[in-house]
Amino acid sequence: MVEMDRSISFDGRDIRLRVGMLAPQAGGAVLIQSGDTAVLVTATRSTAREGIDFLPLTVDYEERLYAVGRIPGGFLRREGRPPEKAILTSRLIDRPLRPLFPGWLRDDLQVVATTLAMDELVPPDVLAVTGASMAVMLAQIPFNGPMAAVRVGLVGDDFIINPTYAEIKAGDLDLVVAGTPDGVIMVEAGANQLSEQDMVEAIDFGYEAVRDLIAAQQDFLKELGVEPPQVTPPEVDSTLTDFIRDRAQTQIKQILSQFDLDKNSRDAALDEVKASVAEAIAELPEEDPVKVITTTESKALGNTFKDLTKQLMRRQIVEDGVRVDGRKLDEVRPVSCRVDVLPKRVHGSGLFNRGLTQVLSACTLGTPGDAQNLSDDLQEDLEKRYIHHYNFPPFSVGETKPLRAPGRREIGHGALAERAILPILPPKADFPYVIRVVSEVLSSNGSTSMGSVCGSTLSLMDAGVPILKPVSGAAMGLIKEGSEVRVLTDIQGIEDFLGDMDFKVAGTDTGITALQMDMKISGLPLETIKQAIDQARPARMHILEKMLQAIDQPRSEMSAFAPRLLTIKIEQDLIGMIIGPGGKTIKGITEETGAKIDIEDDGTVTISAVDESKAKKARNIIQGMTRKLQEGEVYAGRVTRIIPIGAFVEFLPGKEGMIHISQLADYRVGKVEDEVTVGDEVIVKVREIDGKGRINLTRLGIHPDQAAAAREAAVK
């Protein structure tokens, strides 16, 4: 392919698409660049494998440290396993891409986005999403695109397209909008309690830019002479569908309309119907077309039965306005909440139930040294003070599977709940703890990520974290049949699995803190998105009310097993003295007091211990070591050692001075031991501090009132 490029500008920020220069053997390749950030995105297609009844699409996002001029650490000096941010970016690319491939496609597809260069201004993730669309189109893969994505920020009262890192951090919104010519297909947002109306306006603002990027791709492809592939979809044989419909449709309808059935009973009843259909097929002659289909395709019966169930469930919602559990379209399942469900060795715990979905969240308070260091990423000096982890064991859905490391789904759900909670956490200056919340999904029937948000809020309040406001969340669904659209509140598992949308909304009573929308269709108009956001608010408020019945404000006291933190500030040039050569001094303080000490580069010292008296002892030592002494100050001290010419006295924790023999008394002293012995308590005054920082003390010229004040201060 000949080398060509095309640029489009948003508020003076260019996005450049270049093809024909890199990766000539990939099915399709595009270098997408903005500023000094450049991402190579490739799409490659292989022939279908036998027995595959799904789309085997793999999306990978790769980071290279040479992109920012750095050499990886470690013995191997090469990149290791992908960091969490790379996994989340892979999901960000996958989610708007996957629904746009035709349902019948079974070829192996792989999209790889590699950051080749990166500046400190332009995030590469949204560039990779748009680049993936272009690469797929160039690869001539059947695709209902083009698709594009932009980021929207809010600085002051103004929305901006593709904000810089600094603008994202300073603003109240970090929104990614992806769309097609048919509408919005994916939304991902974190916000500082933004109102529903402002969020809708932000999505509309972003989609306008998305349409410009789509038009740029279309024009560029036309200029390149690339036309969408002319592919004839495989003919659908309705023989098996008709057979199952004739024998099972009535029974499936009856089961879906038995609103008193719970999930397990409904699934068991549907399995019985499917088993009866299988028996009927088994009795057919070998040459019967239905028998031939089910014999040659092992999953044909299960897939066709599922498709029929999906059609009937969706029709019931659209035509009758009632769901499989009898709820109205805007009704929330029964909600119950509890706190303090685990012993206080766990600093805070919350149990959230919504229908058959149950999430147990546990909160742990740690010290500043427990913060997660993200500096191995392409950006340096990043750390997380709030960490949310989400676990989804197989027993939560009644299955048996090997337990593995967290997958992309677990990481994605944990990141969403984390994003929802971040805006309501107290600032570090007011609450210097590092906070980790783990949400254990104990039972799943839809919207466990929003259950994690609610459970996390409960556990934080139970742990005594002074959050600004409690956060709740709800998942919205969608059924679209032709021109008929129905928005569902608080979707359960079957509605998520067989529906067209999973739209998660989290926030406080003031506004939205997190948003995530994924589609199974090619796009939604803004009016439907607005309806879903507006319909989510009363659901969130209802759930929030139930949460506040369990605990209406953060506890005033923390668990006795949570560390107590004391914070002091020292001058930066004294940090080395506290640490000591090879860390000797700070280790000594830790061993003496049993407290943990963290020192930041700006001189902030955080001292922690479960026993507050130990933390205070360490604080006193550090304050004593760093205190600026003035000549003439009087202290109560203790003799630590004696030499022929004087006695050494520790008069502040970690600070020692010497009384010369001539300063022990107002008369001639023959031997130091005649006046003091090791361990004696003495009142001393700072006589001078010499040029080498040595402190010379005296017992002379001390007024009785000064001595009394020194003794009183020593007791405190």
C-alpha cells in the first residue's frame, strides 16, 4: 500500500492517521498520532477453527518504555507482564469494537495496539480505539463501522476534546465516548459528582467530535480506494429453530411468565424443557434434517434454544412491559444492607444484597508506605492511595472452576468501583491513610460491579473513613426490537445476557461519580442515553436510602486494630539525619518504639502504630532530634554516660549534650561522679551550640521557675 496520511484538528490539537509505512504484513495497520504520542494499531484475520461458535477476538494493548526514553528495571531489562492500566486500555478498545463485527463471523481476529512514542500531554488510549477501527477497515474484515472515540474533559465551565493529563487531573470530568454513524456505542467516565444534565451534555459534545473522526476515516478510506468487503452472510437454516419453536415455545413462555420463580428454579425449568426437546430429537430417524444438524453440530441445540428464549423474553418485555421476575421496567429488586459483619480485626465491613446478588466488602486502613507505586508505568511518580480489588469466585454462580489470577473482567470491575469512590474520599492532608477495599462477590445475578460500589461505601463508613458523601450505583439495561425501545432499571443476569445494553451509573445524591456503558448493538441515540441516565437516578436514591438505614454516617472511632497515624513536618535538610547512615537511625527508632515511620520527600513524616502511645513516643523522638535549639532554653534530662571531663545528658528524645565538669556546680568539682551518676535526672540549660553542632549544657544560672517548667514539660 502506498504511504499516505490524513489529519483532523480539534481546538488546535491534531490527530494524524498514517498508513502504508509500518507493518506491511499485518492485515491492516495504521499509525495514529497526536502531539508526540504515536500508537501503531494492527488488525489481522485468520481462518476459522472447527467447533468455534463465538467470535474469537483478541485485543491487546502493549506499552514500550522506549516510548518515553526509559530502560526497564530488573535483571532482564525488558518489559514484563502488562500493568493494570494496559489491561484496562485493552478492554477500552475491545468494548466498542466487538459489537460491530457481524454475529455470524467466526474467524480468528487479533487487534494489537502498541505505543511507540508518548509525551506528557496526550493519553494514547483513545487514539488506540480510533486506530483499531481504521486498522480493521484496512484489513477488509466484515465490520459495521467506522467507529471512533474521543476523551472529554471539563475545565471550569468548558468541555474540551482530548484534554491533556494535567487538564484531566485538574478538571471534574474524565469521559471517553465511542460511537458509530448509528450513535453512541460505549461510554466510560469518572466525574466529581457531575449532574445528570451536565453528563448528557458532555456525551453529546463528545459524540460530535466522534462523528468528525468517523467522517475523516471514511474520506481517507475512499482516497485509499478501500471499499467495505462484499461478504454474503451465511444462509440461516430455520429447520431446527422451527422444530424447537413448535415443541417448546408455549412452555418457555409459561416459565418466563411464572414470576414467583427464582433464578435457579427458572433455569432448572428451562433445562427440563430443553431436555424434552433433546429426547424428541433423539427419537427422530437418522436421516431427519433436525437429527443431522444436532448430530454434526454439538452446540446447535443449546444455541438455538437460547436464541428462542431470548426472543420470547424480549418480546414479553416490549409487548407486556413486564420482566421475568414480575418487576416493572423501572423497579429495583429488594435491597438489604449490613455493616460490621466481620470481627474488628477487619477494620470495616459491609454486606450488600440486591435480589440474588450479594457482595461482601472489607476495608483495610494502611500507612503511607502501603500506597501502590505505579512508577513502572509509562508515567513516573504515580501512586494510589485508594485501591479497590474485586473477586468473582465460581461458587458465586453455582459453578466449579479452577481458581486463577484475576482476569480482565475482575480488573475492569474493580477499576470501575474504584473510580466511583475516589471523588468522595477525604484529602490526604485530612486523612493520610492508604485505603484498600476488597469486594468479594458471594452470589451473582447481575450488576455485581455496582454492588461492589455500594458494599465499598458501607465498609468505608464502618471503618470510620470520613467520606464526603455515600455513593450508590445501579445498572441499566435495554431491549431494542425494531423501533421499540425499553430501558430497564437494575438488570439481573438473564437481562444482561440476553439484552442489548449494560449501563452502570454510580454517584451521590448530588451527582454522578462514574459511568460505564457497553452495547451489543451498533449504537444508541442521545435521547435513549439520557433516558437511561435519568431513570437511574431514582434507583440510585432508593438504594442509597437502604444503605443509610444500615449506617447513616462514618463511625467516629476506628477499629482498635487499625493503625493510629501521627503526622509531623520537618525541614527537608533534616531527612538524612532522621534516616541515618544506611537507615541505622530510623531503624533504631522503629525497634525502640515499635512504630512504623514513613518519610516523604517534602519532609512529611507519618508515624503509625496500633498502640497510639508507641506512635507518640516515636514522634517525640523525631521532634526532639529535629527541634531547633536556642541558647538559654532549659530542659529536664537524664545522664546517659560520664567521661572524665563531664557528663552527657539526653534532654530531648534523640538529642544529647555535654555538661563540662566546670558547669556541674557553682563550686570546684573534683570528680564528675561526685555530682552525678548515670541515670540521674538533671535540669540543664543550653549554654552554646558550637560550629560543629555540638551542644554544650550547664547546670548554672537556672531560675527555679524555669526548672519547674522544664520538669512539667518532661512529664507531658
